[in-house]
Amino acid sequence: MNQLTPSQLLGGYANGIFPMAAAAEDPRLMWFDPPCRGVLPVGGVHAARSLVRDLRRGGWSADKAPDFDAVVGHCANRPETWINAPLRSLYAQLHALGHAEALAVHRNGQLAGGIFGVTLAGAFFGESMFSAQRSGSRMALLWLSDHLARCGFTLFDTQYLTPHLASMGGTEIPRSAYRARLAAALRVRADFHAAALPTAAELAAALRQPSGGSAAGSGSPSPSPSPPVPSVGGAPSPSGPAPSPPSGTAVSGS
């Protein structure tokens, strides 16, 4: 069976579906289209007071252009993962094409955590995150949410909602509502590298605002029409899978 191409992958995202593998050792990929979708508020991820205090103590920094493949590798380095070799290769190709980005956070100069995802117009599709130190993934989410707002993104997709994401303001919306928000985001032009990342002190100050959101609004680029997104390009119609692999429509394999 033919392998999924970057164009087909982007087409799937544009149509509201995404691929996963059942396991790292399984070369097949499957399309998923869950009845409810997890999303995070752009520029409004919730930060516990203890997390903001930790930011204010200093020592934290973030990098919006880290070694992309290294971040993906950290995310995949766990006993069970849905990131197999074909998918990791696709992410690398999308990164080279400007459609996948990563953010890493450091504490006292040491890697603490990170997150990566696929970008398409005004949508950021969060794929996976990791912690190498305590609170590493939470700090990565805080920085990323703020940064997406500064760069004009309007949708922060998390695919599935987990307790960890729910504790930071994530919610679950029906497929129909997600498709409407996705369609709106695909009409927006956003650029992941349009703005600089705030310092830890600046991020902490933004998180203390009464609105609970980011102070990035005034610096965000104005949305403008985005170029047409790719069509599915041969990707199969999605099925209605269970909340986690391995159910789904197979799209690639050896």
C-alpha cells in the first residue's frame, strides 16, 4: 500500500481528520475523526498560581526554533506511542515545508519539556508534548498558547481531551462545532515566526491579567484571507473510531 504523502496529510487535517498509528512498531497509519474534539483557548490556557509563581522565580526560557526532530523524538520516547516511523518522517517533511513547528522550554539552561504540532493557515494541530523536568509540558503549553495568539492563530486543536489538558482550560466540542471553527481558522493567515517569544517575566505578567488570557492581542497580526488549503488528495473517507488507537481507517503500511 502506498505511503501517505505530506499533501495528503495536510488535506486530511483541512477536512477535520488526523492520522495515528496503533503502536511504534506498526507501520500502518489510520485516520481518526472522533465525535468530540479537544481544543485549548488560544492565548488563554489556564495557569495555576503555583505555575505562575514558578515562572516568576526565574530560570525558565523558551525556544520557538529548537531541533524539531529531537522534540518529536522526546515525545515518542515512551513505553507506548502512536508516533511510528512513517509518521515521524511525515512530520519532518512537513517541518521542512513550513507546516510543522516545535517549541521547547528550558530551566536553568537544561531541557525541561516541549511540544510540536502541524500548522495550516490559522490552525495549530497539537500532536504531542513531553516533560524532561517537573512542569515542563505545562510551561510549554503556556508559552505556546500565548505565542499562537501573538502570531494570529485562532484554533488550537488537541485532538483528544485529557485530564491534563482539561486542567489547563481544554474543552471538548462536538464534531460539527469543531468543523465550523476549523473552517473559520483556515480562512485566516497566521505565521508561527511572526512574533518573538516573551520572557518568563513577560509571560507571567500576561498570565496575571484579570482576563486570564494573553497580553498579546495588540501585537497580533490582523487576520487576512489565507491561500486555498490542499484537498484530501486521495485520503480515504474517515470512519468513526474509538477514542484511541487501533480503530480507524488504515491509510498506509509496508
